[in-house]
Amino acid sequence: MKRREQSQTEQLRQALAEREAQLQEAQARLASLEGSTSLQVGRALTAAAKRPGRSLVRLPRDLYRLWRRSGSTNHAERRRVEPVRSFDADRQEARLLTGLSGGREDLLVVATVLGPDVQKAVDPYLRSVPLRPHDAQIVMDAVDVDLLLVSASAAAPGSPWAHVGDPAAVDRTRALHWVLESASARGIPTVLLDDAPAPPALRQLGFDRVHRGDAGVPLHRFNPVAAELVDGPEAVFVRTGPDQQVPDVLVDLGVGVVDADSPRLADALRAANVAVIPESGPGDLRLRRRAWACGTRVISHPAVPAPDAEDLAVTVPRLRAETPTPREVRAMLRQVFLDEAAPVRLAALLEGLDFASGTPATELPLSGRGVAVLADPATEADAARLADDLLGSRLRPAEVVVPDTAARMPGVQTLRAEGVTVRTARATAPDTPEELTRQGDRARGGGFEPEHWAALAERATAPWAHLWTGPVGRHRLADLVGAAECSGADAVGTPDTPDSGEPHTRGLGERGYFDRDTGGRQYVFVTSVAPELARTDLLRRGWLPAEWNRRGTRLLALGPDHGSGADGDNEGPTHADASTGAVG
């Protein structure tokens, strides 16, 4: 029986249970009515009226007995109506019994047969239930999952599913085939990530979708946050195979070597200014994206050099001596964040699959990127600038929260007309001059008032909130959310490091080295920031930003978008919608 048919059966079973409960309640009420004193008194009077002779003599005795019993009703004899259990409650109880409780409700529950790298890439965005050959049938029978995800890298030697799909590993192939049949019978979509060489029989087991490629770039592993803390060569050659020869020119230049599957790959890319990657088809693009996420320039090394191409002996020394500019680092990370990050790839994989009704599949991997823009436009001109800024942003916000007095401004109405969800909040008392004129210093000054922003954050539903006090450009919101995703910070903003003026403390804050001036660097953890993006729950607390670090939050300073260097923005007027992940 397929899962859709099971869902219809559960609905019919629930409807039948509700009808039985209504019937039991009607029977209980009828029994209560028949046993009531009022009905029995009426029956005694009716009988006395029909037969006046003898019934009138017995009427006082009958009424006295009814009066004596009226105060001793036996409530235990009333029938108890059983509660109606819904299909959703049964499903949640099943997941509780199988050990899947306590997780986030906005994540898909996925049965996985994945390689170690793919498993680490998808862990923050999916609720994984790993399957092993010896317990695959037991787990699939006991757990209600939304998706079955298999990667070809799981068949690599050394893994529990090594050589699955090979005739020599018939036991593992039989176990995975049974899992696929069970998923098909229950209507669970199945996806194969063809990310590595694997036995051909693995692709022929009957997956609903086969994707050529990996699960995207996991920004929580490949990011430029710790680039200045990693020691290593300024140029590195990424070897895609253990038997691959390093070009002689790179050996003469003293270029470092790292394997593509090495656990040191992220640190080696962060330490280098330039990475030389051999052209090898899809693997070349995968390594290129990871290098960009680490803020590293990339040189492709073709197997057959082009006649008019610049030689490695010239290109590598030139790029090795030049540190990538902050603008270049931001542009490379931004492109990976919008196009090739793991949640974007997962959302694309889930699109079009036949999930059970009520499962918001394609929206869940990108739910962590939802941003609510908190704004308080003082005038209609400010509201118009707000609309132009948000509609031109590369990352479209999930919602906008404004005070109710600004809800009718033309700029806010434009946002509604463009499909942006607009919520309103009452932040000030009604009928005050500030509310009527919208000329208060609070909105114009751009200062951060915790109580004011907390009132707006109470109406927000997205996990992140952007404090809009003026136009920030089409890239800033994407850069802020990308920095938060790759660093795990609780708030991102510009460095807040006042200069004391003393020569020996210039560039340092009140806490010395820990409040040092970032010097234009892009991704630095500090103790104080002027927040631009913060977790919505943090804003709702109404704390002063100066107290955030002492209350256990992680603050990331993101430098301004300035400096020389290629911006890499040649995509045109495209944007990424935070609610769906669609690019275009």
C-alpha cells in the first residue's frame, strides 16, 4: 500500500473514530436523560393521570422515593467517551518511540546511506536516520521518514556499505534493495547522489531521482572565518587522486600538495592565496566552489595546456604574492552561498518529488535562511528607499515588519504588491506627535533602541532579523546571512571599536586586544558589534548590544564592502528567494 493510500485510510479511520465517539456521547446523554429525576416525575404524573384510581394512591409514595434518590446519583455509572486520536498524533508518537524526539520540527526526517563527507554536509539541514546493512530493515520498519537519500560515495571501500551494488557484495545490495522496495511501497521518495564512482548496479536499483553531483558546499566546514589563523603554504596543488603527478613547475616553486579527500583540505585552502586544481570534469567544479568558499583564488590546470594560456610559472608566483582583497573574498563566498551551498542544492534536489500531503519539503532546507527585515521608516521617502533597497537585494527577505503607522505608506504598499509579506506592530502609544508625524529622532537617528526593535521582533516569524536603518545595497543582506551561516554566529554587524586616542591603545577598545580594530578584515569574531543581522530570539529579549557578548552570544564583525578587486557580480538582476531558494 502506498503512502498516499495509507494517508487516505488513516483519514477514514479517524472519521470513523469521530463518528463512534459522537455515538457514544449521544448514548451517554440519552442514558443520563432517561435516568433524570425530572423525566421520572413526569412519567409518574402521566401514569397517575391515565389511571386515576390506583395510581393516585401510589403517587405520593413514588414521588417520595424519587426525592430520596435524587441526591445520591452514582456518577461512576456514566459512560466515559474515549478521546479521538488523530493521524498526526499517532505519527508523532511513533517518532517518539523510535528515538527521533527532541529535534527541530522544521527539518525533514531522512533515512540516509551516505558517505562521511556528504553526511557532514547535510547534517545541519536534515534530520538524518543513518541506515546500516545489519539494521536497515529494522530501522525502516520502525521509523516514519520523509525521504531516502543514498550517495554513491557510500559504496567506497572502508564504509559500512562498501561495494554495494557489486555482485561480490550481494548481502549489502540485497539489504539496500529491500529498503528501496519498502520506501516505494510506503510512497517515500528516493534520491541517489551520484557523487563518486560506484558499481553500475547501484544506479539500477530503482531510484526516483539520480543527481549527478554532490550535496553542495557545506559552508559550516568551508569558510574564510579562520583564514588568518591557519598556517600553510601560500599556494597549494589539490591532487584529485593518490597516483596523480604534481607538475614539475609547481614542485620547483615549492607549492604545497593536498589530496581532495583529505580532512586537511579546508585548512589548506584557507591558508593559501591561490589553489591549482586539475581539470577533471565535475570534480573540478566541486573543488573550485570549495576554494571560493574559503576565500582562495583558483587556477585550473588543464591536462593539455592551451597555446595562448599563461604559464603556471608566471601565474602562481603573481597570485601567491597577492592576498585576495576583502571584496574578492566577499564576492566568492556570496556566489557559493547563493548558488552552490548545501541547503540550495538540497532544495533543488527535493523540488518536484512526490512527498506526502502536508510535507513542506522544498522549503525546509532553506528555512534557516529566512530573514525578517525590521524597519521604522520615518517618512514616505524613507519607505520608498526601503522598498527599492529590499526589492533590489540579491537575497529576498522572507518578511518585513514595520510599525502599524507606517503600514499605509506607498513604499510599504509596494512591498506588498511585489509579494513580500508585511507585518505590522504597535511600537508607540497612539495619537502622539511622534506617531502622527513620523519625524521622531528615534527613527531618523538610526540608533539601536532595544525596546523598540524588540517590539518589532515580536511580530517576526523568521529565525533571523535585519535591522534596517537605511539603504545597504543589493549585496549586503546576502553577505550578512552568508557570514552567519558559515560561522555559526548569533549576530553579525560592523565592528564597534571606539578609539581611545592614546598612542599605545589606538585601535583598541576597552578590553584591549579582544576589542582590537579589525583593520578592514571581513570575518572576525569580536566582543562588540553594531548589529545589522541577529537572531530574532536574541532581539526579542531587549538586551543592549554591549551586553550580548557577556550573555554568551557569538558576535561576528563583517567589514564594509569597499576596496579594489573583482566583484564577480555578473549575474545580472537575479536574486535568491529565502523562502523557496529559487534563483532567477
